[in-house]
Amino acid sequence: MIPLSRRLQIFIDSEASDKPQRVHSLPTPRCGGIGIFLSFALIALFFIQNDLPLFMGILIGGLVVFASGVIEDLRGTLSPKLRLALQCLGAIIFISVSGSYLQYLGFGISLPFWIAIPFSVFAIVGIINAINIIDGFNGLAGGISCIAFVCLSILLPSSSFLAPIIYALIGGVLGFLFFNFPKGKIFLGDGGAYFLGFVLATLLIYTTQTPLEETQKISPWFGIALLIYPFWEVIFSIYRRKIVRHLSPMQPDNLHIHTLIHKRRLRSNPKTSLFVCCFALPFMLSATFFATNTMFLFLQSCFFVVLYLCLYRSLIAFAIKIRS
């Protein structure tokens, strides 16, 4: 994909880009997600025999979400509202085809159907954009996604019908990371980030809402605790843009915690990714080993939020001190 993209001059992230979240200087192919999508699609189409509605829901819905990102990578002409609409469409397709949605939230809370469906769409779209938000440095979004898939594989034995899909995704992401980290020869692009977020969200909905014979009941809070870093990043970004800065929540900026760590502390693209992945890793592993304990997952998520806010505050205070 790298030589093809360079030869045809497509999917190239131009050095003339004025995106505020841009941290690299060289024009780079943004087509890394294509290989990941193809690895998933091939496994889903040719090797899956059990629970076909689940995988067709992920495949068809994921294709819509992936296409919205690919068009943006290729042409850069999709408005944020249109991309959001396509993401919602992909989520609705998954729910309609698979029959999986968020209903039980833990602590004895169950949503009625008419609330559960829009809430599930909101959750899927949120995770899609959460993975895209952290896709700012070499290996960051891919690394967090790969760790999440590995954690899912730990919970589900190799005999599970989900195993081939999860192993294919791990292999696809590792293949991408080989070229993306540390040199950044290729990027996920919006298509790749959207698709990874979509697959993570849909697999987590299925595993937390559907009793699996080979595992204990996984807590609905497992998905939040596992992806607490990108989940909180998108929540905090909405708060920062809408409440603090009075901007549109869809307006990109360069005030994410990974960007601040890079600008004000490490000043190294790969080191920033390693730091953030190491920061999130203990929480992701802990969530996996306590996946059935709702109270523990809730308290751990709260602890991460406090730790995140303390780190964010220290980075802002450091910048103020330097300026003064």
C-alpha cells in the first residue's frame, strides 16, 4: 500500500495540511486501515460459520463507517456532520442485523428498548471518534487497539467463535504497526481509526450484553474500563471545546493530553506513544482480570479520570510556568 499510494499520489497526508492536531512534517500515506479492514473482511466472509448475523452486522456496518473515513482520507471533502451521519448509519445497521445493543448497564439498571437503541448508537459513535481522537502519534491508536484486542482474546478461549476475528484483527494491527511505529511510514487514516473504533465498540457490546457459554457474565462496565483512556479523552474534549472554549464539539484542536505531553515534555513522537500506552496499559490489564466485577471496574474508571485530570493540570501548569 505504501509504494502504491506514493506512486498514485492518493491517500497522502499533505505537508500543506493546516489541521491543528497535525504533528508530523512529511507527506505520508494514510491508508494503513485498508489492510486491517481486508484482514477482517476475509476472515468474516470465508471462515465464520457461527452467529453469522453478528459478523455480517459488523462487516456491513463497518464498511459504511470505514468508507466515510476513506473518502475523507482520499478527498478531504466530507463535512463533520456527514461523517457523523454515516457513523450513526453504520451503528444502526449493526444493531439491526446483529440484534445486539446496550440494555443492561450494571448496578441493576436496564434500559427500555426505546432508550437502549439510541443509547447504543451514541456509544458506538463515541468509541469510533475516541479512537480517531487518539490517532495523533505513531503507534498510539494502533497500540491501544491492539492491547484491547489482546485483552479480549484473554477473556475468550481459543475455542470461542469470536477467536478467529480477534486474532485476525490483532494480526492486522501488528502488521500495520510494523510500518507505523516508530518511523511513521504509513498512518491509519480516518478510515482505519473509524473501523477499529467501530469493531471494538461492537465486539464489546456483544460480549458484555450476550451471555457466552464459555465465560462468566462480563460486566457492562468492562468496555468503559478497558477503553477508559480514549473514552475519557473524547468526553473531556467535548467538555473542553463546548463548555470551556465555546466551540463546536466537532472542532479539532491540539489540546489532547497526548499532544500536550509531546509539546511540553517529551518532544518525541514515538516516545509520546510509548508513554501514553504504558500509562493506559495497567488499567486495561486490570479491567481484563476483573472483567466480571462491576464495582471494581467503576471505581477503577473513576481513579483513571482523577489521575488523568491531575496529569492534564500539571501539563497546563508547566506551560504557564514556562511562559511566565
